[in-house]
Amino acid sequence: MTRRPLLRLIVKLNTAWSSVAFWFAEVLGYSFRERLCATFEGSRGQVGVEDKRGVLLPMKLSHADLAEMINGSRPMVTSWSAIWSRKVYWTATANTTSS
């Protein structure tokens, strides 16, 4: 590999690593509720699909998955999920497919 492509690769890796490190450093100061919101906002920007009901996140996540993503507990995520569902901030739907 010549010097110029290697340098470009190193710059790309450094930029990617820096953005991930910045996000984690920022999120560490958040409450668990804020971490959960930030996780959904990030997912919304990456995979969200606009719909008449709002923004759909076409992925299947359990409360345990979400808890792991924010370094929280599953019962805490379940509690926030119940609160947000009552306030209609979100609606969890079953992923159904037909063959």
C-alpha cells in the first residue's frame, strides 16, 4: 500500500473513532432517560422511516437490548417504556410477517 492511501485510511479511522468516543463521552453525563432518548434519536437518523404515525424504527429490540445499549437495567427500560406508551411518545408493535 502506498503512502497516500494509507494516510487516507488512517484519517478515516481516526475520524470514525473520534466521533464514537465523543458520543460516549457526551452520553456518560446523561441520565438513563436521556441516554434512552439519545439512542432512539440516533436510530431515528440512521434507520428511521417517516410514516403517518410518526417515525418507525424497523428493528426488533427487547428491553434487555435497549438496557445494554445505554448501560442500564431491563426493569428501568421497561418502566420508561410503560410511561412513554401511556403518554403516546411511542408505540411498540409486533413484527409480523406472512409467507
